[in-house]
Amino acid sequence: MSTTDNAAEYVTEFLDGPLEGQTMGREYLGGEYEKELDMYVAVEGVPAEQRYVATSTRHVGDTLFVSYRWDSKDSDSIEVDDQDTNI
């Protein structure tokens, strides 16, 4: 999908995984949104690479919103101590 002439960025929506519920603005690459994103999250102070895959898009006014789902198979494993509240 190509960007409109005046749009410089689109909005990502993370539907699940470690970034569930978060949104962020991203710049188009070559006039298109990214089909896959590699994001880094800190779990108990250790960075973990998480893969997200675009699943759907919608326009709100002139802004493109792209929804991403977590690809747990292609992401670093995350082990969390259930008693740690500082994540």
C-alpha cells in the first residue's frame, strides 16, 4: 500500500504480545508501511527482540493505521519472574 502524497508517517497499533495496547508513529519506507517490525523490549533489564507482522490497515482521516500481531515463534523468548513487579 502506498502512502498519500502529504503523509510522512503512519500509526502502528500492537494488538498482542509484550507491546499490546501501545501505538507509535513510524515513517514510511520507500512509500510503504513495514510489513514486519522487529521491536526491542526490556524484560527484567534484558533486551529481547520481538517480531510483529502487519495484519490489517485502516484510514482515519488522512492517517493510515496499521495493526500488528506478535509473532512469538520468531521472537526472543521472554521469561518473567512472577513475583517481580518491576517489569
